[in-house]
Amino acid sequence: MKKWLWLIMAMMCVQWLHAQYNTIPFTPDGNAYYEIGKDGVRVVDPKNAQKTVFLAAKQLTPPGHTAPLEVHQFEFNADGSAILLFVNATKVWRYPTRGDFWVYTPANQQLRRVGAGLPDKSLQFAKFSPDGRMIAYVSGHNLYAESIAGTDRKQLTTDGNRKLINGTFDWAYEEEFFCRDGFRWSPDSRSIAYWQVDARQIRDYYMLNTIDSPYAQVIPVEYPKAGNPPSPVKIGVVSLNNRFTRWMQFEGDPAQHYITRMEWSGANELIVQRLNRHQQESKLIYCNTTDGSTRTFWADFNEAWIDLQGDDPRGWMWVNKGQDFLWVSEKDGWRHLYKISRDGKTVTLLTPGDYDIALPLSLDEANGYVYFYASPQHPVQQYLYRVKINTVQLKPEKVNGQDLPGTHRYQISPGGKIALHTYSSHAVSPLEEWVSLPDGRPLQASKSIARMKESTSDNGIEYMQFATQDKVLVDAWVRKPANFNPNKKYPIVFYVYGEPWASTVADEYGNHHNFLYAGDMDADGYIQVSVDNRGSPSLKGASWRKSVYKKLGRVNVRDMAMAAKHIIQLPYVDKDRVAVWGWSGGGTSVFHLLFQYPDLFQTGIAIAPTARIDFYDNIYTERYMGLPQENVEEYIKGSAITYAHQLKGNLLIVHGTLDDNVHYSNTELMVNELIKHNKTFEVMPYPNRSHSLMEGEGTFRHLQGVYTRFLKKHCAPGAR
């Protein structure tokens, strides 16, 4: 139900990655970064943009090859004597995490392929051991380790298969918990801790490839629908010496819990985050790797659900030489940053106040600071702040150089010396500058965002805030067409999402540009609008976000409808030409709005929508709705198909038949229900396309045409 969209998707994905991970490969000293190109790898000094060749194309060309390796990522071992190169990156569901690995040793300038003899493009998450002498990786759902020289390769697990997964994850864990890399080297390099996901009891959803051969090919995906128990997950520690795995012993039924995070916290100790199935209780647990015993030392509870720390599953932020760590909690009604002592007995609130932080971003332990995103005054915007780790500040310190209103993102180097600062707003496409921290001063005056911003101009987008008739204060943006005349009436198109996964009203560049419209909506005389709703991940407090618990399809939909009702009453809006469109969760919202509020919306375009809540995966759905066995009525009320008989307007449904995320069966179910009630509608299936509809020659051009023709036909452009 997430919005993995086309061009806007690509841009948002880049912004999301910038927000979640340090995607820039910084040099170890944090003063420069690496730039990967077809001609090799260069070191770039951000102070003057000077580039120095680090790995030339010749060095990246294996013996017998005529072209250099195209490097996707790379890492050094502990002493810099070897470099691990990730090439031929191939997508596994969402991200390119499978491919080939090569190791380069500068001393003898030799390249060697890792995992020689294993199938091409089958290796995942290869990484050096802490002592820099070994490389571990996953292939065929099993763990391997081998020396840098390629000798003494050991297969550490042997039972892995599509349904019993070692060192990585199934579809649901990857999609909902961002878990992909499923193993961790021990500090002494003698063992590896790893997840084992047992999906043998998870039923397969069968997708059908019906166009590549005369007979349909079945594509199974282990997919736990809402109401079905999770895949049982174990944590094991395997010794490289004897290949024996010791399993950690957790209390309770593993099929009623999730293990979402795991790291080493000592020489013979792991730290684990475990959620109960309802995702209302988060326990932090220490595991003794010598005997497998476990003990809970801290817990958090929420009557709705517990959010993860962010989308980066790579571990805890340890501070004070491992005596404390930083953690995010909503225990006081706001998303705040806490410092928790190693024993869990001392908990210190580091960000007091009635505001949310967005994400903890980076540590500067040398100066005693942690950086994070927040926007205490304007929740639709985002800025970089910092607070002291060991001294409670009444107010967070805003980093300099963020005077321009909008969304500011940073990729901070190790040690917090420099950062790539990216700025955008509803009126300004993304601008980048390198800055020093903590003063925020540009490293290159010619690349100053403040200077570049001088040449930009507003594009007719207005942000507004108003109370609906339910006294809910919502944010919205309105984009008026070119040559706008307030004395005329214009068609209006609402762009919606509505689910707890994302907001469409952030003050950043992108959401205001309808990439599916083949033409210029401004020139064609359309008003474009998007509104926020309760349940969105806006920085408005936990009560705003959690108010949709067990009420999806109702509270969030009513907020969008009541906001639309307010906007439609503006004197320049034509109430007879009101359209709404959305993708994924947004497509589901289109169903609800068109069905539940048929007198407000005449036209709807639903792309990759769900028809019934319980047709989606258990992790996402049960987090926000509880278990269907416990509240069947709420699931019925929250499902769009319940209201399909109320359709009055014009509906177009678009869906890829190989959508592994929101299954195509949702559309077939809705089609069947609409036929039952003698409703007229249109459907555009895209054979063998996934949730993003990115596959196949001509797909995007065709989708634009279908979308635009339907909109123009049923919500005619132009002022009247």
C-alpha cells in the first residue's frame, strides 16, 4: 500500500534514502567522499570539488575482461588492505541487494571474485569481518564465510531454501520492517549472529505470468495476509570454527512476535528489539551468546502501535563508550529522543517539549551532540537540529543556514565535520550545497543555497491550514492554474494518499507535479489540491498519528472528505468537476471517497488499490487495525468494498497483474462487487507489471494517456 511511484517515486525515493541513510560514501576521515563512475572511483574534496582518481578503470578490469566492473557500492576492510566491490546489483522486491562481489587488494593490484563457483548474481550483503581477514555473505538463503584470498570457504548453514531463510528475510519483513541484511559479525570475528525466518507455514500468494509462454507460469510469493500469524523468527550465533549454531532462547510463541532489530552489544552479547504481534509492546533484550539465555531490560508500550526508530535497521546509537544508547519513544505523547543507560534503569529525555522529532540522524560524540530532524513551529517543514547527549537542553539548537522555509535534509560525514545540505520547497526544486558543521557555512560560496535561491520564483502553490466541520485542523496545498481568474470556476483534482505511511502535504518539491498527466495541468486550467489527514506521519504529536487505530477507512477518509468539502466551497471551484486520484494506499482512498462521499466527488482514478483491508499483509494491517479475529466489524467498516454499492461517479481502476505488494486480486474482487451492483466503471490491467508499473516497453507513456484521457473526459479542463 506504499506509494512507490514513477517519476515522483524516483525523486521521493532519493529524498527518502537521503533521509534514512548516509548514501554518500564518505572517506574514513570524514573530510571527502567517493564518486563512482564508469571510469572508476574518484575522491572528491567538497571544499573545492577537486577530484582525484582512487581506483582507475584499469584496476577494476578483471583478467580476461575487456571492460571494468561497474561498481554499485564498496567498502574497506579494517586496515585498508582490501576493498570489497558490489557489482551487477539486482533488485530483490524493492532494492538492488543481490549481485556479485569482488575483492581488490591494492598491494598486488589483484581482483578476485568472491564466492567463486556459486551462481551468478546470487550473493547478498557481503561484508568484511571486524579483523579484516574474512568475508561473509548470503547465497541461496545460506550463510558463507571465506578468507580474503578465497581459501578456506565455509558454508555455515545448510538448511536454507525459499521457505527457510538464513541471513536475510521474507517479503513481509523486508517490506514492513526494512529488514534485508540479516547477519552481523561478532566483534572478535569468530562467529556470526543471524536471523532465521521460517516461512514454511506462510501460504503462498500465486501470481500468474500469462504472456511469456502459451501456458501461464505460476510465481509464488510467501505472503502472510492479515489474520495469519507471522513467520516464526529465531536468532542464531554460528561459530566459524565448528559451524555450530546456538539459538537464543526467547520467551513466548515466536509465531506471535517479531524480531525487528539485532546487533552485538559486547563480546558475547547481543541486543535485540522484539515486538509482540499486536506491535503495542517493544522489548529490548540482551542475549548471552555463550548459553543462549535472554533477559528483557527495558520495554515500551503504546495502546495503538509502536513505531520503529526509523527505516535504518543497522543498529543502536551507542554513546558514552557503550554505557548508554539513544532511543526514540512516544511515551509522553510526542516522538522524542531518549538516552537509556545500558542496564535500562536510567532514562533521560533529551528533547523535552510539545514537538516531534522526525529522525535521529547522526552522532558527533567528540563534541557531545546528536543531530536530528524536527520542525516545532511548522510540521509540514523539516530542519536540522541538535541537542547535547549528556546535558538536557530545554530547547533544541537549530543548525545555522536554514533560514529558507521548506524541507532541509543532510547527509553528515563521520565525525560530523561536513554535510551535504539539500533544500527544496513547494516552489523550489532541490538545491545542494556542502556545508561545515555545526555552523552550517557553505564550503563553496558559489554553491550557496541562499545565493542559488535568489533566481527562483513562486509557482502559484498556496499552503493553507483550516479547521474542518469536525474541528480537525488540517494542512493543505492548492495549486491554481495559469492566468487564474477568481471570477471564473475551475475543475479541481485532489491528489490523495491517506494511509499512515506518508503525507502528501510536506513543504518540499514534487507532490504538486502530476507526473501522470500528459500535458500541462496549469495551462489546461485545473486546480490541483492535496490535504493532510489524521493518521498521516506528520509531526503533529502521537494523538494525531494514532487516532486512526482500528479506524482506517473511516477517520482518515472523513478528514480528507471534510477538507475537500471546505475547499470545494471556494467561489472559484466548479462543484460539478471534482476529481480525485491516488496510488496504492491513495488508490484505496479514492475508492473510499468516491463510494462514501458520492456527492462530493464525480470522478476517481484508483491505481493499485486494495479492496479489502484483510487482503494486505499482516504486519502493516494488524499494526494499524489490530487482528481481524478480534474486531471483524472494524475490518468490514474499514474496507472499501463495503461501500462499493454507493458508487455514482466515474471510476477508473489501474493495476499491474504481477503486483506483489497490493495483489491484483483486490481489483478483481472490486470488479466483481461493482458488477453485482450493476455499476459502470473502467479497468486498465497492465500484464506482468508490478506495484510501480515500471516494467514493459511503452508502459509509462500508455499509462499517462489512459489517465489523461479519462480525466479530461469526465472532469473537463478549463475555466467557465
